[in-house]
Amino acid sequence: GPGGIQQSSAMKLLSQAEARSGGKEGAAACWADAETFNAVLTALKAPQGGADAAAAWMTGTNLRAALVAAGNLIAHCPGGRNDTGCVKMQKALTGCLSTLAKATSLPRDNCRVALEALRVAEAAVCREAPGKPCLEDCHLMYASLAESCTAAKEWQCTAAACEALADAFHRAQARLVAAGPDGDRPCEDLLNTVLDTPLSKQLCVTLDAARAAGSATGAPAAVSSAIHALASLVHCNRDAHCAGSLASHFPLAASQVTLTPAGAAAAAAATGPAGGGDPKASSASLAEVELELSLQESNRAVVAEAMSNTAATSGALRTALQKGANKRDALHTLQLLLHTCRSSPALCEALANQGMPKLLLEHCATSNGVIALLTLTAMARGVGIRRGGSASASSAAAAIISPTNPSAVFKELGPLLQNVSTDMSLSSSAAGACAAVLLLLFPATAASSAAATQLPAAPNELLVEARLLSLKKLLAWNLPSTSPALEVAEGVPARMGAVDGAISLISVLTAFGANSDASMAVCRAGLGQSLCDVLLAGRRESASPPQAMQELGPRGLLSLLESLHRLCAPEAMGGKLLSAPGVVACLVSLLQEEHLSALRRWPQLSGGGRPGVRSLIVTVAQLLHAPFRTLGNDSQLQSIQEVMLRESAVKALVGCLEHLDADDLPEPVGLLSRLALGSNAFAAQFLQSGGLQSGVMGRLLRETNPAGVLVDGLLTVSQLARISRDNYEPIARAGLYHAVRRLLVHPDPGVRARVCNLVGNMCRHSGYFYSALERHGLLAPLIDRCGDSDRSTRKFACFAIGNAGFHNAGLYEPLRASIPPLVALLRDEEDKTRANAAGALGNLVRNSGLLCRELIKADALQALLDTVLHPEAAGSASDGGSPLKIALFSLGNMCAHRECREALQAVGFTEAIDRLASSNDTTVQKYVTRIKTKLAQAQKSA
């Protein structure tokens, strides 16, 4: 009848459309034929004839033909993807798959065909609209299908759903790491499903179930596709539209802070300008990449957690890495492992205990060798972080490097390290793996300490001259490239620079100690100078190619600085490393805000973020501080200081303080203090750089800081106060009074002593601070320090009180309470304290007789006279440190006041002065003459 004829006609049209639509011309003919177009649309819609009709439709050949044709027609639409007909076809195709997915009994064959048709259609649509990773949120339908097909053990359909998911995620990843116009929200939304849904856990369940199904139809394909899908959640493949720009990728290269103008020009000529090229064909600038990094890193952590919580997943991954396994599966497995191991030390520990290191080593000699080595590096680092916490962590370390035969792993890695002439990327990755594995030999508590004790010997396999020379060649990296070399293996954006591996290995070798065979071998091979060359690479005065510096990632830079610090030890290369032209200038430039900002945007797990900034600042400060500890006062140190002054090192250090936590401050603040105390020029630079701004001072003098930081901060301000009265006003603006009051009662005696010294220097040149000291309540706690248990604190408290009474009598009344403790200190065990106490008592009558009665009442005059008559110990000869001389001078001050003169006469003062007149000390004679003159003048006036 007519119905049968219509069905036959539709079947014919659909069959023809399926056959013809695969090519561009055939698809165009189908689009031009309205009858064919309508036949495909109609076939994609479920019939209205009841359950039996729907079931027949779902499994029918007409639907299969329509699905294939629809996918092809969308892919080859001559009117573009926004054409009305194309939009209708897209909706019909996605609607059809949605209907099939909801069926009570899954029509697996047509469901699989629908998925494959959608993959064909999406590839074309998304290529024309890069901001669109899939059609109409199809990724949610793919995920649902993968779950339901897994439950139904329909493995072929499961595989197709996983592959469709992988395609969508690959497109989203690539879009977000590539620069382009706005409109990336669909890609962000897709990647956010990893965070917002149990997708990663679901894929792990699929992987485990498919593996358990063994050789069931489609199960091996489902295993392969599930691994691919998981990898797509964490890995972004590099291609022509998604590749990094070497000149702007890593923070150091992007900031260009170490380059002179000529060096920057040379770098641009070699690799293209920073951020160079067509923005649509290159990776994003650091600022743009930053938007993607947090999402990418978060997704990797979620996937790692899902893998950790699904015990059987690692079994499937180990199978995928075994000899004879599918190469595609092995690559996807390594991609998955690389990024999840970087995100999760716990996963590293678990995988190492399950035998994964052995499989990774087996892959090091394959075409996947670079990524296998990078994965081994990540796993060893993760296990290193976990060590010391459990027996499981120790066994994981032993699975990577045998404690009884540590050389075994280096016998496998060593030849790869030496392969630099044929595959520099493989050699670089092998160096990084050697470093990470070698660190596991260190005691857990000393793995990052250069001062560690009881270190093992470095394996001889790594000290072979040819292998050390390979490191030297790697540090002179000069392969022409516009994007990071290791991006091919680790994906976009790359996290590891091509020279990072070699530098990290040198760093670990130097950590064995300056006198170790490993460190000496590094020195003999000239690797110290090679490290400096990397830092200087691209500068006009450097012969090193710019690629070496541009291929230096944050972790590599930190390892380079740590290596230089260890090599600066006198037993190693000493100060000559830093005295080489340009090195100190480069080190200071690393602290510039442009570099710190770029580093702060870099992921924390890859050596960036705020922790990376903090580590860099502290390590640079350690390195700049090293010459002062090892060179003494020789010409090399003088030269280094001149460069530091010229390069405004103090300004750079002051600017860095805001990035640091309290525990980070000792090294940079200690260096600032040393510079300011050693040179007025550095002290002036500290002032000019805003060192006395209230924010900086608040950070330096926060009472919860380590005591050493407080001492160094106080010393710096105290030096500025001591140098010139001109510095008093900026010190006053710093608002130190509250901090000083708190620090006067600090539990550390060194802090208490230095804050007393600061107050003394604030009163050294004038009475500028007198009223502020009284107004802010600083005098009472200062007087209390005269009774401190610490001898230095007592000494400086006397000094401060003495200066507080020197310039005028404005503070005499509040200082009245200091007289008894000052008198008591005339009997202190330390000469300088007794001298300061004597001087302070004299200053309390220097400008007025207000306190004479109090002094007499406290027996101050008798005590001073006793000090004058007391035999002076050897070593007190200097005028400022002699209690006798200072007391004698103070007694001269008191002779100006009638009450004091009368009290002195009553205790035999004249006779004592007469005896001292015969002293051989010219200062004593001068002071005696001064007293006699005052007494004579007083008598004459009377």
C-alpha cells in the first residue's frame, strides 16, 4: 500500500544519503535535495505509534543510516554551522541520542552510531567555532551514557561515549590555554564539570569494570577509551593552535628582568618577541594563562583523588604500560599519571608501592621516554614529600631506589642522561629523574637541607665525567624553537624548562656537602660557571644563547640559586662565582616586581604562587648574604658591595618584604641590617627606598617575628638614628612607638637590649623625640630595663636614659624614677654598664638642679665617688668605657649645683679629688681640673 511505498522510498533516500554524505560534494547534493534533508530529519525523530514502534525505530537500519548521514551533513554543511538547516540537523541529532540514552533497553548499536556521528559533527562545528567544545552540552549526555552503558556492560557503546568525552575535553583544554577572543565560557563550563560532578570517579569505575570484563566484546576498547577520557581531563595536547611562546612562557623569560636591552633584542631575534606571533596561533600571555591554570590544576587534583579512592584503577594503568600493550594506551596512561602524580603525593606513594616505577623505567627507552621520565620525576618528588610519615612511604621510596642497591636505578638512567647528542629532551628529562630519585637517598628530615648530616655518598654512576659534561651541554641549550621544548611531552602549558632537569641534578649533587666527592666533581666539571652562564644567558656580555635562560622554569631557577649558594662555600668555589661580571646584578634583578608578579601567577605545584615567590626571595637573599660570611673584607667583597649599591639591592629587598611571612624574614632582613650597618650609603638607600614607611616598619617590628628579625630591624633603624639627626623626622613618621613599648618587655633579651639602644640613638642628636617618649609611655618600661636580668639590656637602658636627659630638662621629672636603679647599676659587673649609669646620673643634673635632692636621697653622689675611688680594671682605659672617668665627669656636672656641692663636701669629696690630681691619665687630670674650676667659681660666686 501507500505506507509501504513511503517507507521504501524513505529507506532508499536514507541509504543514499548515508553513502553519499561522507564527501563534500555528496553532502552538498544531499543538502540541495529537500526530500533527502527532510527524510533524515524525520528518521531522527521517534515515531508516535507506541512502545513497539519506538523499539523498532531505535534498532532499525533507517535510524542507523540517518545518524550517519546527519553527522556527515553537519560536518559538510555548505551554508556554515549557523545555517538554519544545519542548526535543525544538530538539534535533531542530539535529540535522537538523548532519546536513545533514555531507553529502558539500550539500543547499543544505534547508540554507538549516534555517538560516532556526533563526534564527526562536533569536530567540524567546533573547528569553525573554537569556543564551543561540543554540541549543546552533549558532554553531560556522554557522561550519562558512559555510566549507564557501564552498568549494562555495553562496552562498545561505553567506549564510544568515552571517546566523545575525550574529544570535548581536549577541545576545551586547548581553547583555554590558547590566546583568542572572548567567548570561552562554554569551555570553562565543560571543564568545571570535573569539579562539579563525579565525572572523574565515574570514569575510574568504568575503567575498573571494563578491565574486570576481560575479553568480553568491546571491553578492551572501553578500557582504552576510559583511560583516554581520564587523560583528557588533565592533559592538553600541543598542536599548531595550542603551543607556548618560549619568549613569554616561563616567568623569568617573560619578565626579561635579567636581560640588558641588547640582550632582550638578541633573545627576540632568536626565539621571537615575548608573547610574539599571532595571538590566535600561540599560547596566551602569562596573564591569560593564569585564568586557566587554577582550573586545570584543580581538575588534576580531583582526578588524582578519584584515582586514589578507586583501588583497582592502578591495575588497569599498570596493564596499559606493560610490554606489548597498545602504544596509544601507554601514552594516554603516562599523560594521566604525569599530571595526577604532580598533584597528589598520596597517589605517588600508592602507585610506587604497586610497582609503577619499574614500568616507568621500562618505558624510558621507548618513544614515550620523555614523558615516562617526567612521570618518574613527579612520582619520586611526591614520595619524597610523603617520607617520614609512615612505613608505607618508606616502602614507596624503596620501590623507586633500592636502599641496598641504590646504583641499580642510575645504571638505567645514566645512559639516557648521556644521550644528549641525539635527544636533548630525553637527556634533560633523565637528569631531572636522577635528581628526584637521588633525593630519596637523603634522610627524610634533611632532603632539602644543604647542612644535613650523615648523608650517603652520591652514586658513582652520576659522577662519571662524560655524564657531568652532558649536564654542561644541557645548560648550553640552544635548540631553535619558538615554544618550550618539553611541551611536546608534558602538554600545554609546559611546567618544566629544558634546562631544569640538569640544574636540579647539580643542585642535589652539591647538597652532599662542599667537601663531598659529588660537589668536588661538580666544581671540576666547571658546572658552577655553567650555572652562572644560564643566569646571564642572552645578555650582551654573555656568549650563552638566550634559549638557556628562556628554558629556565621556576623550579629550575630556585635549584640554580641553591646550587650557587652551596658552591660559594670556601671549600667549594668560594666568592669568585658571585664576583664574576653581571652575576650580582642578575641576582638583584630577580627581585624586581615584574618577575615576582609573573612567578606569583605560576602554579604553586610547579614552583610558583606565593610559596614560590617567598622561596625565591629568601634564596636570593641567602646568596647575596653569602660573601659577607665567607670573604671577610677582601677586595672581592668590596666589589660585590659596589655592584649591590649600584643595582639598588636594598631597594629590591625592601620591596620584597611585603611578599614574605614572618618565618621568611631572617635572611633578607639580616642582609638589610648588615648592609645598613656597614655603609652609610646603604643606610641612605634603605631610607630612600621607603624602608622607614609605617607598613615596612610594622612588618619588621611585629612582636611575633623571630627574635633575630626583630634584632636586625631594630639595628637598622637604630643605625639610621645614630647616623644623623636628619633621619629623626622619617623615623617619627614610621610610628614606631607602640612597637617599641611592646618590645621593651619582649621575652628575648637580645630584642630588649636592641630596643633600648634604639631609644638611646633616637635621643643621640637632639631632644626631638623627648615629648613623644613621654606621651607614648616609653619611659617607665625603659627604666624597668635597668633591672633586667640581661647585662646588655641593662647597659643600653642606661645609655638611653642618659641620652634622654642630655639635651634639656624636659624629661627630668618622669626620669626621676630612674635614679635608684641607676645608682644600683654603679655596682654592676660590667664596666660599660657602670660607665653608662654614671653618665646617665650626670646628665640628670646637666640641664637643671631639679633632681639634686632625689640624687642625694638615693646616695648617688656617694656611689659616684666610690666609683671614682674604685681601682679600675684593665681594659677600661678608653674614656667612653671607663666608669672612673665618666663618674668623674658626672661629679663635675653635680658641682654646678649648691645642694650637690654641699653633699659632696660632707663625704670627703675634696680630699678624693686632690688624690686623683696626681693621676698619670691626662683625661682624669682634665676632669679633676674641671671640677676644681667649678668649685672655685661657686665659692667665688658665694
